[in-house]
Amino acid sequence: MSDLTQFLRRDLPASIVVFLIAIPLSLGIAAASGAPLLAGLVAAVVGGIVAGALGGAPLQVSGPAAGLTVIVAGAVADFGFAGTAAVVALAGIVQILLGVSRLGRAALALSPAVVHGMLAGIGLVIALSQVHVLLGGAPQSSAWANLRDLPAQIVEHHSLSAALGLLTIAVLILWPRFVKVSLLPAALVAVVGVTVLAHVTGADVTRVKLPEEPLAELITPVWPDAPLRQITVAVLTIALVASVESLLSAVAVDRMHDGPRARLNKELIGQGAANTVSGLLGGLPVTGVIVRSSTNVAAGARTRASAIMHGVWVAAFVLLCAGLLERIPMAVLAAVLIVVGLRLIDLGQIRTYARHRELPTYLVTAIGVVAVDLLTGVALGMVTAAAMILWRLTRCEIQTVEQAPGQWSVNIAGTCAFIESARLTREFGAIPPGQEVEVELHLDYLDHGAFETIKNWAETYEKGGGTVRIREVHDSWFHQATSGRLGSNKSTPRLIGSWSRWQGLNHQRRDAMAAGIAEFERSVAPMVRPHLATLAREGQSPEQLFITCADSRVVPNLITASGPGDLFCVRNVGNLVPPHRPAPDHRSRPAAGDTSVGAAIEYAVDVLGVTTITVCGHSGCGAVRALMSGAAPPGSALGDWLGLSGVHFTDVDDEQRCCTDNVLQQLANLRTYPVVQAAEAAGRLRITGMYFDIAEALMHQVDPVLGTHRPLHTPAA
């Protein structure tokens, strides 16, 4: 599909859908922020065009965000809107500096429970203030005041505006449940429908008011008349909150599509540029917005052209059709903001944090934002998160169970530190003397005090006639402490660690295979048994034939993060594919050479229907070195086998290039097989070459034309 065709079929329709959502949301956010309505539209235009063009997340759509409403409202109250515009421009410069300093990922270090708690608190503040607007009143200066005055506001007589607002809320809630048309988003239907109703009935209600000449009415920023410390706090607050919200949104959008991944530092620079321009033009602060971005992806966008064009549509509509916007009742925008604010309180997230025991952090942050202010709420949330981390780090789970008469099991999991010594002593003391006791340790950390407690109890218990066996799972803290090496632990998960790595630490090397099988059956088999049972019942259907070297350092399932049923593997010395040599007729024996590789190729393509064949070489390959030096003479089994490779090296002094040459030759040999030729010609088989750098643990793609290789995946900035 050409770029123009893709734009017309994918990006252009998506940009129109996002534009239709952006108009009402931008107006509503500006109203809730106490800013001129035009400022919200300016931010939508700048967010779409500037952030869309310069950002590092191509499918993310930026604009004014509900998450910054409370902060902007406070800035407007303190500095006036012209001063707030200057603060926004300065915040953009801070974001650019953060991106240039490559601190994009550092913003994601903030606990998600704090971020989502902050957004929930902001959403509640927005909803409480806009309820008063919907009911015909005016919002108060704080969330507490809005909550306090809400009962009185409810019982008072309400105008037609309240009915229009309630109708808008009903449409916003019910429309998505009954109508599944992406081109007709609920916000657009609600705002347009109720506005038309108000116009037809001639309702006398307060409506949107925009300048007659928008370009002439753009607000010029001025330096705020306030102490430098207060200005600095406002700048940093907007910069940091906007950055975190944008980056979290970019990461979330990445999970919704299979296109290019977000480059977070570049995205931060793009967001900073957009905020600087928005501030200079008198607009609200800009962030990446998950609602618009997810709509953009769902509508079929493929490139950043969609985000950019949505900004162009907003600008054109404001300049050419401002009169239509001025027919929208303010109560309708208040209703939109109420629903948007309440949707920031995500019940699914609350359940998730409850399961992960992070609900206190979420609730403390949200309550702090509502009861005090945003910075206090975030600070309280971070303190709570740190306190819970410390509590978890110094906490372990201890279970003492009588397995059978005379046999006891003690399971200790987590972090076992000296402050648990009294609890350990109490648990051990509950075991009757003279029993067989197995102590199973699932430890992330064991300090010397807790080690001494366990060791002293075990020695004392055995002197009293009992038996104690201490068994460690995954790590070897206790055995290291016994040998005087506590604190030097550099654990390797057993699923990826070699036998010598984890069995050597536990002095169990006499039968490595048996110990490895026992560990598999104990800890891994229960997890994979359901999947293996399905494969046993339904048979295998791997996607790839993976041909690689027999070198013990190359582990196909490890370096491809694959599992049972994913790869059909062929391993041999040098990852060779001997050329296909057809016999003269079906009664003759095959020509000299190896047929096992050919049998695997034919079975994989014709029977299993694999869609990809990969030949994977690796660094430091002994077979390639033997071919380079001629160390395997003809007549030996190794020499005869390597003679089937057919490889000719372009530079015998460059070992890496020779390994790559070998991969390219095996790809050529692979294409001599009729089954491969037929499948590739039919478009149902792809052939690729790879090179694994063992020292760097990095996979490279082999260029079939240049004969070079490059990393398959470049880490995101």
C-alpha cells in the first residue's frame, strides 16, 4: 500500500474521528480550568500539529487534558491567564530539557498507583465543580466547598440548563452501549444532539462565547506578578505532571498496535515544544491524551499524519465555523466534563491495586488531591508508596504445617531480616521436639541476624533429638551464609542459569542432570503441565523452523523467549544446511551427504506448515573457525560434515564476517530444496538469517544483500 493510499484509507478518516472528539473536550476542559474557551482550542491545534509532528509516539494524539485542569485552575487564580500562559511556555522548555537529558524513562519511575490516584482525585474535583455548573450554580474555590454546598444546590430550583445537562449525561452513558459505530463517538452525538434540541426549542440558556476574530484575540503571555518561588513551583508542577501523563499514555498506546514503538525521550521533546508554542499563543498546557489516542488507533490510524491532520481540522473549524460552536450550551460542556472526570476513577484499576496490595497508596493520593491540593496529594502518595515498600522489604511469610505425624514443614518466603527473629523463634518454638522438620526457604534476601536465628534453632533442635533439613528454592542465601559468603549473592533464575551456576552454589554437582530434572518437575512442570497437555492432545503446530548450531551456549528457547510448541528446531555443528541432491530415480539411494536436515525441512514445510525458516549463526562458532583454518581435514567425520557447507569466505581474517557468510550460504543451500522453492514462490514461507552475539546476548538480523548484520531490535531511547 502506497503512502498516499494509506493516508486516504487509514489516517484521514481517523483524523476526522479524533477531531470530532477533540472539539467538545477542549472546550469543556478550558471551561473547567477557568481559562478562555479559545485557549482549549489553541491547545488542541498545537497539540495535534506540533506534538504530532515532533513527538516520538506516532499514534499518540495530544491536546488539553483533564488531568491538568486542577493545576491550571490554580495557576489562573494565582497569576491570571496571561501569566499562566507564560508558565505553560516555561514548562515546555523544562520538558525539552528533560528529553534532551534522556530522562524520559525516569518519569515512569513514579508509582502507577500514585499517578492513577492523582488522576482519580483530579477527576473527582472536576466532577464536583461541574455539577454546580450543570445545576445552574457556580463552582466554589475548593473540592471541599463544592462537596459541602452540593446538597443545597441539589434541592434548589433548577433551570432548563440542568435538564439539558442531564440529557447529555444520559446520551454519553447509553450511546456506547447500544451503538458501536466509531465514526459517531458519544461525546459528539451528545453535544450535537442536545445543542440542536436547545436551538430548536429556543432554550434561553448560557452558551459558549468565542471571540469574533480568534486570531486577533489570542492572549499574549506576560511574566506573572508573583514571587519567583511560586512561579518555579507552578512551572515544575505542570512540566512533571504533563510529562508523566504523556509518557504513561504513550506506553499504553504502544500496547494497542503493532507499529513502531514510542521513543520516550523524543516524545518528551515533542510535548515540550507543543507546550512552549501553546503557551506563547495563549493556549492551555498540552499532554498526550489516552482517550483521543486510543480512539485514533481504534479508528485505523497508521502514521502520525492522523494526529497532525486532526489539529488542522480543529484550526479550520474554529476559523470558519465558530458560530456553530457558540450554539453549544455551557451546561452541556459541564455534563461532558462530569463524565470525563468520573471516568478518571477507574474501578478496574482499583481492583488491580487491591489485588497487588497497593490500594492504600492509590486512596491516600486521591484523598490528598481532593482534600488539600494536587502537590500535597502526590507527596502523601509517594510517602505511602515508600512506606509500603519498606514494610514489604522487611516482611516475610512464615507457614508452619504438620504434614504427617512426626513430620513438619516450615515455609519461609520473602525478605527475612533481623526484625523477624522474634517471630521466627515463636514459629519454631511451636514445633514439638523430636520431629522431622523440613525448612523450605523462598527468599529474596536473608540478613545475618535472621540467618543466626534459623541456624541456632536448627542446631539446638537436632541436639534435642529432632531432624532438620533446610532446602532452598531459587536462591542460596542460607548455604552462602553457612560458607561465610552471605552478601555476595548474584542469583540467576534457574530457568536461565546453567547447572554449574545454581547447583555449584548448593554443592549438588554430583548428578547435575538428575538435580535439574528434579527442579523442573518441582517448580516448572506444574506451571507448564496444562499447556503441554493441550499440545499432547492437539499435536504441534510450530510457526518456525529454527536451524542453529549445537553449541551449548546457544539456547533457542531462551534467546527467542519461546516455549513448548513454538519452534521446530534443527541443531548441528555449524548450523549447516547441506544442499539438496536429488537421486537419479526413486529406486536409487540418495547421493552422498546428510539427509537428516533435508528430512526436517520437508517435514516442517509440508507437514507442519511452518511460515518461517530461520538459520541462526553465532559468535565464536567453532565450526566456522575450523573452516577458516582448515583444522578439520577431509576423511574425518567433522571434516566430511563441514565440507557440505559450501561456504566461501569474503574475508578469512574477520571472524564475524565469516560467521555471517556461513549463514548466507546456508540460506542459499536452503533454497535448493523443492519444497522450500514451492512454498516461497506461493508466498507462504519466509526465510531469514540471524546472528547471535553470545557475549552481548544480542540477536542480529543478517542482511541478505550486503552480507552484514545489525541488531534486530534497537533499544528504545
